[in-house]
Amino acid sequence: LTRKQLINRKEGQFRKMDSADKQMRMKKVQKR
């Protein structure tokens, strides 16, 4: 893997976590 690929992979993981976090927030908002 090149350094660029590693960075892209890390960013991809962060985006997945971020999108999952947003979904959790949406669910919490819907519950209210």
C-alpha cells in the first residue's frame, strides 16, 4: 500500500463512523 492509499483508507473509516454516528442521531431525534 502507498501512503496515499493508507490515508484514503483511514478517511474512509472515519466517514463510515461519521455516517453511522449521524444515523444514530437521526434515530434518537425520531424517537423524541
